[in-house]
Amino acid sequence: MIKRNTVQKMKIMEYLMSTKSHPTAEAVYAVVSKDIPTISLSTVYRNLNAMAEDGEILKFEVGNEAHFDADISFHHHVYCKLCKNVFDLHDREIASYITEKANIPNFKVESTNLIFVGKCCDCAPEEEMTQNAQASPEFMMN
């Protein structure tokens, strides 16, 4: 089946590439519908799901919602359960460590998709952030 590059798909991708917020389909719709008032939420969902299936974008579930990311480079995510923000975490050592330690019978791990859940620096008390920074100073969120 031939995939079409529609105006709707291009606008959705353009928005995803312009943001680091890891938006939901509803958030994408809110922005894209300003440029294309006739676009429907179902069209946004259909395009996002097709783009994720084709490997053009990442789709991941967190906080009982699907989030989308145009950055398909190797990275993981950090989710603040209070403010609901999602951040990128670029650290190959985490996945390598887990993959090395994983001992799953009759299974070969090909990739990992980690989502760390907790509180961001804006939501956590300062003493919690100080304890975490001392415990693992090598991790950086981007």
C-alpha cells in the first residue's frame, strides 16, 4: 500500500518536530486545528498511529495516555506524575545495563523502552532532589 504525504500528516509531523513536550493526540489536534480548521481528532489519531507503526515517530503510553515523539533517536523518557510532563533521557548505559542483566529464558532482547516515573525538580521538595542527585549524578535529562 502506498503511503500518502497529506497536508494533515505534514502539519502533524511539523508540529511534533517543533516540540519536546511529547504531546497527546488531543494536544496535537489543538495545535494543528489552528492551521487546518477542518481536520478532525480522528484524522489526527489515524495519522499519529500510522506514523508510529511506520517508525516515523515514537508512541508510548504513560499516565494512561498515549504520547508521541518525533525524536526517534535512541533515548528513554522520564515522567512526572504530578505535573504530567515528559522529558527525554539520553543515556545508553541504562539500557545496556538492563539488557546485560536481563536473563529471560528463550528470549533475545532487541531493544528497550524505559519510562521512569517520579517527580520533576519543579514538583519534588528540594531535599528529595538533593538525595537523588547524590545517588546518581551521571543521569541527565534533556
